[in-house]
Amino acid sequence: MEMDAATFEKLVVDELDLLPEEMVQDLDNVVFVVEDRPEDGSLDLLGLYDGLALTERGHYGMGELPDRIIVYREPHLAQAENEEDLRHEVHTTLVHEIAHFFGIDDDQLHELGWA
């Protein structure tokens, strides 16, 4: 599947807007970023939480750089057969990375069916 960067970014924003309010209301000092690929150039990684989970924070406050949730465009496009598949994968990636922000690890995500 092919999609330019601007269209993909809009799709990510649209999917973010569809997430339940209770999932996103407590996100603090987090930015969402779309990049083409991970630094290693692979197509295996769909997203990344770059930050310190709430459960691992001690003192956190003013002057802290924001945590980042990165959604990788090319890996998503490589896995999706159509826009419906793409939207589903982006949604799942957003939920997965937001869960990491809240301190939910991959084992817990597997148990919940989100990894």
C-alpha cells in the first residue's frame, strides 16, 4: 500500500481523535510524531514510546522535554492491504504506545490482546 506522508499523518491524527477520552485525558507532556522508518531502517517496528513511563517517574515537572510516541509510516504501509487494515494497525499502535506511557509492559499488553 502507498500513501504520502501528509495523508498518513492526517490518518494518524484521525485515529488519535477516535480514541476514548479516558485513554488520552491523562497524557501529560507527550507529543505524537510520525516518521518514515525507525533509525535502523527496518520495517518491523510500527511504533515507539520514547520516554519515562508514569510508573517509573519520581520527580517530574517543569522543564522536562516531552515524551514522544512515534508512529512509523513505511512499516504500517508495508503491512496493510488497504486503508481499513491501515487504520486498524495505526489504532492498535497508538493504544500500544499509550499503554507504555502508563507503564503497561509488553507482557501485560499480550495478556490484554494489544500486542
